[in-house]
Amino acid sequence: MKTDFINNMTHEFKTPVSTIMIASEALRDPEILEDKSRVSRLAGIIYDENVRLGDHIERVLSIARLENREVKLDNSPVDMNILVEAVADNMHLQLEKKGTVLSLQLDATQPVINGDEFHLSNVIYNLIDNANKYSFDAPKITLRTRNSGKYFVLEVEDEGIGMTKEHTKRIFDQFYRVPTGNLHDVKGFGLGLNYVHDIITQMGGAIKVRSEKDKGTLFEILIPQN
């Protein structure tokens, strides 16, 4: 798994580095320097790719900080119904690009929990992003909230490629990535679900998964209400 991680990371880092190199070389061309619109476009590409590199580095470092308990989670009231809506809205363009149908069933009558809004938004983003990536054309994703005893419950369900029981046992392991078969555009480090698991666990919650090959996957997150 570490070998896979290193291979994935190398690929993810080489792409923006190569793009920056090409754009930088182009800016050394006197003819291009005279064209302000082309200079502006190339400068924009370099900026965007640097941001992308920074995001990659931050994702890797955040896992190390979580493992060493160097991340201090906030413990403030968070309305999870509002947060789910906000994350879904922020991902609108990304989902629309793939023709994704996203349904929200926010039935929790007591949606407020004490937690870290920033990391919880990342948790929701990761689960929606995974459901979107590991689905066939025009993914169908449903997010549900409800209350169950002392817990707030968030469910993220898709009708994607699903997983075998063997894979569901390992998906929260660091660096592990589910084989994607004929889906060749799925990228990443295999850190997303490991991060999700760590955040929810540190908040005193739990995460469960049910999946069936070629039928879809359901993630269920339980967070203490108080």
C-alpha cells in the first residue's frame, strides 16, 4: 500500500510540476512576452498549479498531524443540516460536470452537535467526492440526516461501483485505494477515508460502511449529540 501511495503521490505531484515548467519556459520566449493576454493566461496557469501543489502537500501533512495528535479539534455548536447544504452547494459545479444527481433528505430534527466545523465540512466533502468518483456515468448520490437516540446520524449513499467485503475491511487503512476496474480517472493518495475515520473517531463518533459490488455503497456516520 505504501508503494501504491508513493506511485500515486509521484504522479499527482509530477503533473502540476510539469505544467509549471512548460508555462515558465513559454514565458521566456520574447515573442510571448509581447502578448499581454498570453502572459496573463500563463501566469494564471502557474498560480493555479502552485495552489494545487500546495493542496497536495497540505493533505499529506494533515494526516501526519492527525496521527501525532497535533491537530486540536474545535468543539463549537455546528448545525449539520446547514453544513451539509453548504458543502453540497460548494460542490455544485464539480458534480454538475459529471451529471451527478445529488439528493438531500435532511430529516434530523436536532441537527446541532458540538464539533469542528472545518474538519466536519472536509469529512462531508470527502464522502461526496468519493461517491462521485467511484460511480459510473451520471452518479446518483443521496445524503440523509436523522437522529437516533443520543446520536446525530449522517448517511451518504451512492449507486456506484461498490466494494467486496474484503475491500470494505480495508478502506479506512492509510494509503489503501479500492481497485477501480474500468474506471481510469480516479486519482488520489488513499488518504481521504483514513482522514474521515480519524476525525470522526477523535470526536467520539463512529463510521460504518455497507457495500455491494456493482450495486453501491452506504457510509453511516454517528456523532454524539452532546
